[in-house]
Amino acid sequence: MGNSITEKWVQFDPEFFSKNNYIGRGISGQTTSQMLVRFRQDVIDLNPEVVVIHAGTNDIAGNTGPITVPEIAANIFSMVELAQAHDIKVILASVLPASSYSWSPSINPIEKIGQLNDFIKDYAKKNNVIYLDYYSAMVNDEKGLKKEYGRDTVHPSLKGYEVMAPLVKEAIKKALN
């Protein structure tokens, strides 16, 4: 469940999804509020064993207007609670590093991404939810996305997805055990 990062992963590497029996539910540009609205049809109604929730960067970019980091986190946590109410195991993925947003150049996302990832990691620990740390594997010295893993400052390239793939597979394996 995600945004353009998830959507493009399905497009760039459809075999990763088909051979692992994964379903990608990413919509480009979406914020956590929009994802929460479609959570029933895109997750609950599909009756998965596990959902990976990867969200928040578009909120930080201001795609649907101003929102605080605690409000973004609350939307993510609402998705967790909906999944759990339907006996779906949850994996919370960190927001990927981003040094800037080409579509929202006035926003400096570095600090807010760090804050949101801290909220997500803390919530996961307190609520027995698996935390999937993409951030640490993808971040450069300036707290942005490593050039070799990105198509731009936000979106992974195929090489970036190749870094993410074993991390998500391991998290899913852990959730199923």
C-alpha cells in the first residue's frame, strides 16, 4: 500500500510482485489521507495475510495542503488499526530519504522525514508491528536518496528497488512466522 514509489515498483519490476504473489497498491502523488480512504478496497477487501504500508512523503511535500508530522503519523496508524481489526499482519515501512521534491521545491523534507520515521519506528515497537527500515539502506551522507539508487531525489531506480526487495521479503517472512 503506497504512493508512486509502490506504483513504479510494480511497473519497473512486475515479476518481483507476480513471482512472490504480492499485490502492489500504489497511486502516484497520494497522501496518507487519500490512502486511508481507499484502504478498505485496496487492502481489507483483498484479504491479504500481510500489508506493507509505505506512506508519508507526499504529505511532507504538501500534495494536499499543510499537514503536521503527527497528523501524517495518525493517518498511518489508522491504517494499521484497520488492518489489525481484520486480522491482517502489518509491516510499517520507513519513508525513503529525500533531499528535495521537484514538484514542491520550497519544501525541505529532511527533518520531517526523520521525525516521521521516528514516529513510525516508535509506534511499531510499542504495538508489536514490524518496522521495515528502507531509509538506512538508501540514505546518503546528506540525508538524501543515494544517487545510484534513485531516478531523482525521491523515487528509486530499478537498482534502488533491488536494494529494497530483500528487505521487504525478509519483513514479510518475519510477519508470516
